[in-house]
Amino acid sequence: MNLLSVSNLHVNFHIKKHELAALIDVSFTLNRGERIAIVGESGAGKSVLGFSIVNLISKPGYIHSGSIKLENKDISKMNLRQLQEIRGKRIAMIFQDPMMTLNPVLTIGDQLVETIRSHTRIAYKDAKNIAIQKLQHVQISSPETRFNQYPHELSGGMRQRVIIASVLLLNPDIIIADEPTTALDVTIQAEILQLLLSICEDNGVALVLISHDLGVVSKVAERTLVMYAGRIVEEGPTLEIINDPQHPYTQGLLNALPQMALPGQRLNQIQGSMPSLSERPSGCAFHPRCPYATEKCQQEQPSFINSGVSSVACFIVEDMLNEFADEEEAYL
Ligand code: SF4
């Protein structure tokens, strides 16, 4: 059984009497210990999806339809008490800015001990020992000293390590990491990604990494889902997505990576920008930015089809596959 199965998920925002779709027909699965990535530009729906998984979409947003099953229990139908049981304990979240999670007026130690004692009845001294062990586990130097420090006394990278330590306290099955390294400089980014990777591997924790950066994703995720305007437009093994992207949007994201530009050359960009929820184009929402768009693309939504080991929603890929199939049939 899959650990997590998201099926036909639709999330809407009800704004000024209008229903705006933020997620449209999103489906994917996650196995125990698997690492997947959700990639796309800002506004693609990645974070909405991350929050939806733990049913944390706040008004005016809401889950319109579909299901989010953790094993056989539907998170989208759970009441607050049931949600509190799974948030943190079964599914934990890490955000881009650790200060969103850390309380600035409490020491690191007090926050970690409070997390442990709110879920387990143990003495302060024992909780402190566990907290210090977890700080060591995430390679924080002088953990006894850090235990007594406030968040503002630590660097950004160290704060993110503290968050990872706090997430580990409750041994979750799934970590959702929403742009966990975006606010950090490049060398620290690599260290935090490596830490996340080894923690997931060592503890059999599944990871949902949300990122705008395919370069970051390629270092960590086994499978990648590319999102555009609230839909998944391509899904497949990360290596396949990086080496042979099928969807024009995925190709654009890859071309826009700084390492794809020649020295002295301007960075490649996908022309135009992500549409807002209220201005979603008709048909394939990527058509105003797509170099291959046809009239059909402006009118119809392509369906998600299998293309080798990946799946993709694009008419040109569909046409190519149909041509191959016809040629093969003619040959036989
Ligand atoms: Fe481009 Fe059309 Fe494919 Fe959309 S369906 S990505 S507009 S070619």
C-alpha cells in the first residue's frame, strides 16, 4: 500500500464571490522512504499542494474535492483532533524561513523540550537529553551551548538544522520541505540538502521536497512532479526529467538553470510569467508562453499520458507518440 495517495485533488479559493482554482485534478502517490520533488515557478501551486497534504489550507482556500489518503485514512475528511494526531507525528513540515516556525522569545532548548513533552510524558531532564542528541544528530556544534541560545543568536543554516532536529523529535513518516534552502547561501544549501537526504535515508522517512530549482531537486529526489498553474504537467524519475524533459515547460525550467548558460551569456528565461489564479488561460494554461502552441492548445486541455517512464500533459508529445504508434503498426 502507498504511504500517501493524493487523488483528483481540487483546491479552490473563494474570493469576492469567485471560485478560483488553485489545484486542479492533482494525483500522485508516495511510498514509504521515497523522496519526491514538486517543481515549478512561484504561483504554480506547489506550496498550496504542500499545505493541502496536511489539510492546512486556510480560508478563503478550501479542499473542493478529491482525497489525500495517509495509508487508508483520508486527511481531507479529518477533524481537528485527528489532524493534530498526524501533524508533526506522521507528517512534518519544514519551511523556507525557520523564523516562521521558531519562537523568537524562547530558547532553542525550551522549544525542543516543549515539543517532546507535549507529545510524551517524560521528565524535563530526559527531554533535554533527547533534544541535545537530536541537535548532535543534525550536526550542530556545541549542542549544550546552542540549547540555551535564542533563535536570533544562530545563523540561518543553523536555524534550519534546529528545525530539522525539531521535526525528527516525533519520528514522522513524511517530511514536507517547502523551499528549505532558498534563503541560504549556496554552500550552506548543499549541506542542508545533504543532511535532509541522509536523515531520510537513515530513518526511512519519505520526503516531499518543494522547490523552484530543478538543480536542487536533482540532488535529492528520486521522482519529480512538475507543476504549472495548479496542474501536474509532467511526472517521472528525476534523472529522466533532467536528461530528457518532455513538456515544453520542463524544458524551459531546465534551460533557465544558471549552469545551462555559457560564460558571459545572459541566462535563458521562459518568456512571460505564471498566470494568476484569476487569469488562467484557456486550454493548456502554458500556451501563451509555449513556443510550440497551436490553436488546439488554446482551446483544449491535454490529458496526462504515459510517455515511456514519464507521464506528460502536452499535445505535441501526444501527437509524437501517436505517430510512433502508427509507424510501428504500419511496419508490422
Ligand atoms: Fe505547449 Fe500545446 Fe504542449 Fe501546452 S499542449 S505545452 S501549449 S504544445
